[in-house]
Amino acid sequence: MRILHTSDWHLGRTFHGRLLDDAQAAFADHLVELSRCEEVDAVVMSGDVYDRAIPPTDSVRLLDDTLRRLSEVTRVILTPGNHDSAQRLGFGADLLREGLTIRARTAEVGRPVVIPGLDGADGLYVYALPYLDPDAARESLPPILAERLGETVEDPVGDSDAAPEGASAPAGSPASGSPAAPAVRPRLPRSHEAVVSGALRLVAADLTARRAAAAVRVPALVMSHAFVVGGQPAAESERDIRVGGVDSVPGGVYTGLGGSPLAEQSGGLDYVALGHLHRPQEIRTDGKGPRLVYSGSPLPFSFPEADSPKSTVLLDIGSGGATRLERIPAPLPYRATTLTGTLDEILALAPAHREDWVRVALSGAMPPDAMALLKAELPNLLAFSHTPPPQAEGDRISVTRASDPLDIADRFLTEMLGRPADPDERAVMATAYDAARTGPEGMN
């Protein structure tokens, strides 16, 4: 089976105020053509399709057009991430055309999308896990675990809804003399590790049954939107999903299928198509278990991220596991560049970067016309910072009631310009000071 793994499109996102619609449309064209040329059996998109729960209309149109075109070429399996609204993204999922599957409901996590092989038999099991929010999934998963696996989940110690000791008993409780109140609903521990583990135990049970009934071993792939321990985030790019420090998931959770007693019997996973981190990378384990791979985002969404290569993962997978993994470079319609140095140094570099999206980190003196000069030479200047020249302790300005305002202004201007004020500038400051001192308020 040949699979394309992608994630974190973030349709609707901007780059320092610059719309990314054209760049994202170019990636969509690339993905459709790549799927056609490589004759892939499925495209798996592991979350954060949109950048926010209620995306712009143009982003919805782009996704609709992209999924239509992709599903004409191959199968598409899509899950929501922490940026998406699972309810909105999954609306009408049961009515979608053949070849397009959106898995957005927690109840579906243990049921795979089956990709048929050339002979029509099962060729690949894709377990598509939506982003499992710890606060919601810790309550929605226990009934499913109980029904399908017979698991009894006890409310974590110190984390129940029971009234604290010494509090008055509510009506309907045993202490009030009324019939006993319903038991507190069972909940998993409040962490992403706990809810992902619960979902993977459901996967283990289903996978064990399917492989036991199959004549040959069918490979299994899990889609998961999570921060796996050991992963490296891209600076200023991902949205923090930590809730009280409960964001991370150890890689061993996928190897051991969430601690399932059926993990070994199931035959294990072969590949985990990860989403959330925008830097393309593979999480190294002890050599056992599935390959844990982040495809990364198709575009850089911050200046520090601009040097990180962007790609889509092309995967060959068979009964023996993942046999080939290749990163196909994604098109980059814009180049984001950071220029650092003094004003003269940056202006000297500017001609080579007129078409780039630029962030300037200016050091040293900043003349009054610095921004005008930079914008004239760098039309796509999107971000700016300034670090003034270092100042010796003895050069610091101490302002007291006895200080001469003209002297203070002169020294401030010298620090900003990197040179003393010229006679014309001193005359302007003197005129302004005299006007303030002799005006109506100054006379009072």
C-alpha cells in the first residue's frame, strides 16, 4: 500500500497579517498532482485542517475543492486537530461520497477505515483518532471502554465530583434520608496520555480480532494529533495544547497500545501518522514498535520556522510493516527571511531580499528615518525589532528635578541616533521647550 501522510494545513491562517490563501492553494494543487503521479492508495490528514473553529468562507471553499479533487484520484481520510471544531468538521460525515472519510467522533476510534488491496481483500487498517481533548474525552471514553472491553474505570483519587468532607449533603443523597444519588460518572485521569491510551486499547481489541480472522497479516496505521514526548516544536508556530501540564504522550503508549493486555497478541501497529508539531521529524524509540512520524505543516507559519524544510510523507507499507518512507518537498511560494544587523548592513542586504517576506532585527543606532528607509527597500517588511547599542553604567541618564530638560533631550537623541544632535536639531528642541515653558500651562 502507498500512503501520503500530511497534517496541519491551518487553512485561514495569516503570516504576520499576510494572507496565505494563494500559498495554501498551491500546496493543494501539489498534493493532488502528487497523489495522481504516485498512484497512492490513500491520503491521511492528521488534524488541524483549519486554523480556527470557525474558518473564513474562502478557507471552507478551498478545503471543499481540495477534497473533491483528491477523492477523484484516491481515498482521503481526515481527522480534526486541536484547532478544528470536530463538530463542524465532522458534520455530515455519514453522507460523504465514497473515497472520503472524516473521523471526528470519539465513539469511532476503535473502528478502522479499511483500505482494500489489489485483490479486494483488506490491505490496510487505518485507525483515525481525532484530537482527544483531555477534559472531554476522559468522560466520553469510559462508557465505550466498559461496553466494548468490560473495563471498569474508577474516578481518579482527589478528582471526583463528590461533596467534600464536612459539607452539607444535597437533597437526594443518603445523608438527607432520600434515595441514594446516582454514582459519580467514571472518568479517566485528566491527561492526554490517559485518553489516547484509552483509545488505543480499543484499537488493540479490534486489531486483534481482525488479524485473527485474516489469512495474512494486514498492516495497521494510526492517525493521531498529539504532542509526543521527544518531539521538537517549531518556534512561534504551534498553539500550546497544554492544560495544566497534561499535553504530552510518551511514544511507548503507541508501542504498547495504551497498556492493552492484547498489545502483543494484536501484532502491534506499523506506523503512526502524527499531527500537531509543524517541524517534520520522526520520534525515535527503542527500535520496537511502529514508526512515529510527524509530516509537519506544508508551509512555514513563523520566521524562526522558515529554515525548516516542508514536505509530505510518502509511505510504502505492507504485511511486514513500513518498507519505505520518503519526504517529498512541498512547494514554497514565499520565502521568509530574517535580516539582522545595523541599518547600513541591512540596507546593503536589502536588494537581494526585495521579494522576500522580511523580519528586521535592527541593532545599534536607529535614525528617525530608519523605518522609511527600510520600507522603501524592503516592500514586504512584516516584522521589526530594535536593540539599541549597549550603554555603559556610567553613561546612564539620571533624571532629577534639577536636570536640564534640554540636556536630557540632547542625550536621549544622541543615544537613539548614535551621534550628537546637530545645531538644527538642537534649535528645534529649544524652540519646543520654550513654547512649553512659556505657554498657558507653563505660566501657571
